[in-house]
Amino acid sequence: MKNILVIGSTGQIGSELTTELRKRYGGEHVVAGYIPGAEPKGELAEGGPSAIADVTNGEQMAAIVREYQIDTIYNLAALLSVVAEQKPRLAWKIGIDGLWNVLEVARENQCAVFTPSSIGSFGPNTPHELTPQDTIQRPKTIYGVSKVCTELLSDYYYTKYGVDTRSVRFPGLISYVTPPGGGTTDYAVDIFYAAVRGEKFVCPIAKGTRMDMMYMPDGLRAAIELMEANPDKLIHRNGFNVTAMSFPPEKIYAEIRKRVPDFKMVYEVDPLKQSIAESWPDSLDDSAAREEWGWRPNFGLATMTRDMLEKLSIKLLGKQ
Ligand code: SER
């Protein structure tokens, strides 16, 4: 990777991935792509070049790729699961029509492409315990449908045209930097904001509902390490199961209470979020990622919780 374009650089993953890539490859080598209304600010705006890169506009992306001699594209443009259910046509337009544009630009300009898939690519009849790498993928959400198509279309461009496409199936990503918007796993971020602000947390996911999660530093490493992996070792490409932990709401609540003993949580289950959560795996088997490119998470529930509480306290309250 020499010159990189991050599409969706101001989003939940993009805002941190762009900064991490700039640390590794140099600020001038990483272009922060954004759409009007979501302009980069602060460190993201100052740390390197930025450009309007709308996935629905192939010519615009091609022009950026040529201008900056881009060889790697991180395509992070997507709507998350809950908001996609409210705007299915837009979810498709961004996730699939947009991906098609990205892959065409990559084919014409010999770029490698990373487009995240998700635990959302699984559905109710997928085996829920230690969900295998290769298994049934019949999701019921438009988010899931678009993620399965993302995996298939990315594989197709690899086998048909030799485009170097790679991806992981991200679990819920937990971070104190940019909040997610409209996902089913968002509660595992929101709970920390409530704990640090001293508020009662109203949990939209029912007790006992387990989902895979990952702390953002591990998520960034997963993306970058996969893109740097030796292609000869990759049996799979799009997309690898990766996970770091799996828990139900009561377990993360108990972990936070070890450090915030007065913290209160009540349940007010959101039917849409709950039905999506129940259709997703309880725990992923990520042995293919471990074997093919050496994936290992660094953070578990306890270490992630400690770091989140420390960092979020500084961010929200200016203290530890
Ligand atoms: N975090 C996503 C969501 O909840 C899943 O990948 O929609």
C-alpha cells in the first residue's frame, strides 16, 4: 500500500482508520474521502489530503484515484442495520451500486479494495454457536442482504478480473471516538456514555442476547493486517469471520459496574433491534482468519471496558 483512499473517512470506522493509516504510511499518502455535509474536521482535515468521494459517483472516484495514484481503497460507505431497514433503497444504492462503482474504478486502475462485511451477513438459520467461516447466509435484513452481495461481488471481481478484494465480517465495533449511527450493536457503545455521564441506561436488547463485539483498535488492525497479508496464504477473501468477545447486555453491564458501582440499567426492548440481534450469531468461529493471516485480538471484555471508561471519562468529563 503506497497511496490509499478511504471512502467514508468521517464515519464510525473511517475517522479512526484514516488516522491509523496516516500514522503507518504518512499523512500525504492517505486521502480522506467524504460526502458533502460530512466534511473532515480537526486532525482528520489537517493530517493529509481530503476529497469529495461519493460512492454513487464513479467518475468522481476515478478522478481522485488518478490524481493521487491510489493503489488501495478502503470502501467504508454503508448504512448500518437499523437505519437501512428504514431506507432500504438508499442502503442498496450506497452498499451495492456504490460497491460496483468502486470495483470498476479498482479494475481500471489496479487498486486493492477492502469493503467490510458484517455479522449481519448471517441470518436466523445460520448456526448461532461458533458460526463457521463457510455456512448458511440467508439474512432477513436489507443490511444483511447487501453484505452477502458485497462478499459475492467482491469475490467475483477477484476471480473474474483479478481485483485484489479482501474483507472481514466485523462484529459490533466499540469505540469512544465517533459514535455509530443506526446499528443493532450500538447499545454496547451507548452503555458507556450513560455510565460515564452518570445516567441510567435504557437497554434496547433483551437480557441473554449475545452478539460478537470488538474494540476499535482491534478492528483497525484487522482491516490493515488483512490488506497487508501475503495473498498466497489466503484461501478465503471476502469475508473473514473475526471476533474478540461475545456477551449479552447483562455481562457488559456487570463489567462496567465493577468500576462504576452506582450504574443502573433497565430493559426497554426495541422489537426491530431485538429481532435483528436474535437473527445474528451468538459467537463466531474466526479460525480461518487466525490460520490464513494470523488474526489475533488484543482486547477482551475486561480490558476493553477499562480502556473505554478511562478514555471516555477524559473525553466527556476531562478527567480519569
Ligand atoms: N454494527 C453493525 C450494526 O449493528 C453490524 O455490523 O448494524
